[in-house]
Amino acid sequence: MPKPAGVIDSSCVIALDVLNLLPQLTYLFDRLLIPKAVRTEIYRRQDTKDRIEALLREYAFVKECDEYDQGAVDQLLIERRFRGGKEPDGTEPALPDDKDRGEVEAIVQATELGAMVVVDEKWGRKLAERHRLDYHGTIWVHERLCELKLLAPATVRLNLMKLRELGIRFPLQAANNLLERLGEVVI
């Protein structure tokens, strides 16, 4: 079965970079595209910028992706900003910020390319679902790498603990469900 193309959001880049798992994505994706707004966000931290630029130089499957429908991105951001009502969970909708631009670019680019989108934030996942995209996040990456025997179950748990200790958000319930399936203690 051919590997899909993937477009990744900044939160997943940051999480997988901290764990040194970005190079492993070559086992999951034919190519991994990093949108311009995502790069802008992650390049704010010099150490992350250096590692991502090295990744772009060293791995042919990782590419910058700047071709997208800017009007579609702007429209989705305007819609997010001025949409009335509450989120499905009853909370007030967040106003878009620079991070939302990265999510929206990832969604728009994945839609245009027929690619999978790698996103963890709830709103980004809802947007991907609305656009009928195949989407997954950091937990799925761990699960797939474990299935491919590239990560041991105990390493998955250690990785998730590290992300939690560093304050990097991920879907905790999904993480605990995975740990249970792997026979590991939940966090």
C-alpha cells in the first residue's frame, strides 16, 4: 500500500521534534509538507528552527509547502473569528491567532493535495473533519511507529510523559487509550 502525503501542523512538529521522531515519519508518509505559517510559528524558537532547517536539508521527504489558496485560508480565518455561538462542548470560541493560520494552511493544503493532515488541536481536527480529510495526530504517530516495531510500548509511554512534563498538549484520553492497548500504565 503506498504511503500518503502528509501536511503537518506546528503543535505536532513541536511535539515530534522534542521527541526526535520527525525523521521516523518517512516510514508513514511519502512526503511531509510543512506550511509557511507553521514554519513561521516554529521558527520563533532558534533551537527548533535549526533542527527543522536541518531536517529539510537532510531528508528529501520533508518539504516546505507554500502553494495554497490564500483566499480559502483568509475565508476560514474570518469565519472562525466572526462565527457566533459556542463550541460543541459549550465553551466560547477562541479568536484566531497566528497559530490558527498554521492549522488553516495545513487544512487547505491537505485539501488541495489530497493529503493526510497531522494535527492535535481540537479546532484543527474539527476543521479537517469538516473538509472530509484523513487526519491524525501525535498519538496516532506513536501508535503507527509502535505497530511498525520502530518504538517499544514502554518508549511510547516515556515519550508521552516527557511531552506532559514539558507542557506540550496532546489528547490525553487518546494517549491513555493507546497505552491501555499497549499494556502500559496510563498517565
